[in-house]
Amino acid sequence: MDYNRLSKTVAFALRHNPWIFELELDEEGWVDIDVLVTVLREERKAFRALTVDDLHTMIATADKQRYEIKDGRIRALYGHSSTNSIKKTPAEPPLVLLHGTNDEVLDVIMKHGLKPMSRQFVHMSLDRETAVKVARRRSEAIVVLEIAAKRAHDDGVTFYQGNEHVWLADAVPAAYITVMEE
Ligand code: HQG
């Protein structure tokens, strides 16, 4: 089993295009794990022998905590497209969060703030290493931004926790952003 490929297919289904598999996510993004296994078996040749155990192994061996399994259901913890309206519980963020991005969009971000773009939320991380990795997906010319998360939260910006390392927000105004590393 190619767990990396499986994770990408599950992201496609649970973050971006559930309707392609005729999946109906509930408002928190959950779907019955047996239903997901059945549709992936039917719709993807590479996964025609897929089992629930494979999904557990995929999660246990992943470099990041992208999915959660609970009470026979599975969901993506972050990364959802703006077309899927996922309800998250607001939470108090740490003092500071980081966002890695590329040099080309720095000016517009420093002027207009961080926007969710094609996703439902802006994604930020607790640690520099994650922020750098996120940024390097797109470019070598990266910047790491520091978000005054606690101050933004106290001023009314809503934050949500994705997983242990990833935090989310609807948007982050420029007033809370400084360049940490360019
Ligand atoms: C940028 C992956 C112009 C933003 C990653 C980013 C992460 C703006 C891009 C997670 C902007 C959106 C999310 C503005 C933000 N003007 N550009 N006002 N505001 N941007 O992919 O944070 O491995 O939607 O800086 O590792 O890069 O798949 O977000 O460059 O955790 O689990 O617009 O997805 O996780 O890009 O990545 P994305 P992201 P997985």
C-alpha cells in the first residue's frame, strides 16, 4: 500500500471534493470510515483492497497529523477548500504563530493581511521548521511571518486549532503581522 498516495487521495476527498465520491461530510467534516473505504475501493483501482486498518496505518505513519479517526468516523483536521464549509470550535491561540510564504506575495500580505485564498482558513504553525517547509512547497525565496496571535485574538480575530502544530484563522489583518525572516 502506497500510504503517501492514499493520504493525497483522502485529502482530495475530505478536504476538497467530497461530492466527486458522493460523500456527504457533516458540518465538522466527519464521514463514516466504512463509507470512505467503500467509495475509495470502488472509485480507485489502486485502493480496491483498501481496509479501515490501512487508514489507521496511514495516520500512524504520516509526517503530519492531517486526519483524525473517532467513533467509526474520519475527518481532515485542516486544509479544507473554501467550498466546504467546515465548522471549527474557536480557541485561544498561543502568543505568537508563524506563517511561511513566498517573497512575491509579501507586499500584498503586509498591506492586506493574510487571506484564506482557496481554502476555508488561513494556516499558521507553532514552529519555524513547519513554516519553512510550508513555504518551500512553492518557492526557494521564502519569508517567515510572525503573527501576534494572542493580541489579534484579544482584538476579536477568531482562531481555531487544526492539530498540535497547526492553527487556523478566518483572516489575519496586517496590523498583527511582522516579517521574522526574509
Ligand atoms: C498566500 C499544507 C496573496 C499564503 C501545508 C500561501 C499547510 C496570500 C497561499 C497547509 C495572501 C495559500 C496550508 C494575500 C495569504 N495575498 N497571497 N492577501 N494571504 N496568501 O496552500 O498556508 O501538507 O492555501 O501565504 O503544509 O501554504 O497538505 O496555504 O502561500 O499546513 O497537510 O496564499 O497545507 O498541508 O496557500 O498551506 P495554501 P498554506 P499538507
